[in-house]
Amino acid sequence: MGRNKTESKNWREWRRLQAIELKEQGWSHHEIAEALNVSKAAVSQWVRALREHGRGALQARPHTGAPRRLDTREINRLPDCLSHGAEAYGFRGEVWTCARVAAVIREEFGVSYHKAHVSRLLKQLRWTPQMPIERASQRDEEAIAQWRVEVWPVLKKRRAMRA
């Protein structure tokens, strides 16, 4: 099945092209706006864009977003920096958190990243969130298991009754 001239993978682009097709069939701006559930001003803008710049003005354009702060070479260098360990950068303990990685990026590359974006960078590098390897020596596994069986269900039930 072939695509006609108004088909598009982008629904907004499709809607603009559909509006132009309807205009070519003699529909008024008001009728087109009503049929496509848009404002008359939008239809007017699309018709003007077609008249002034051609069909290309109605096509969807990719949203590139802000330029990257770190180039590919720097991003690929990040795991090497982190491999030295968190304590090499003055942190206590060997666990990497997003805030710590953001501090390393700032120190090594002079670029500030929010910790939420650092998590996306780490995911791109296939680094997983880290958990402490050792548990506290004072940890009492039997007491924890007993609490989960006896106390936790009571707390959950009490919370459900309040809601």
C-alpha cells in the first residue's frame, strides 16, 4: 500500500499537510480549523508558510536540544577517571553516586552537570548504580527478619486503615 502525499510518520506534520490538502480542495480556514481541531490562526500560519517557503516549511524538523557539554572523547574518558575509585577524588568510601560523579566531571573537564543528568550519562556508558559491598558489622539479620514478619505487617495495616 503506497503512501499518499499527506501521510507522515509525524502526526503534527501530517496535520499541517492535511490542512493544505483541504485548502487546495477549497475549504475555508474556519472549516479546516474545525475539522483538524486547531485554531484558524494555525491554519493561516501554515498556508502562509507554504506560500512563502514551500512544502518543506511544513515538514517536521528534529528537536536537537542543547549542545552537548562533553564531547564523545571526554565521555569515553569518564570511565577511566572513575576507575581510580571515589577515594582517589577525596570521597569517603568507594561508592560512586551521581553527585560524586558530577563533582568529578566538574573537576576533570570543567563542566557542570546536574546529578539527574549524570545518571543518563552513566546509563549511556553502561555503568550501573553501585551498592556498598560490605554490610555494617553491627547488623543483626535475625532481628531484621523478625521485624519484617512481626512489626512490618502491623505498620502496613495501620497505614492502610488511616487512608
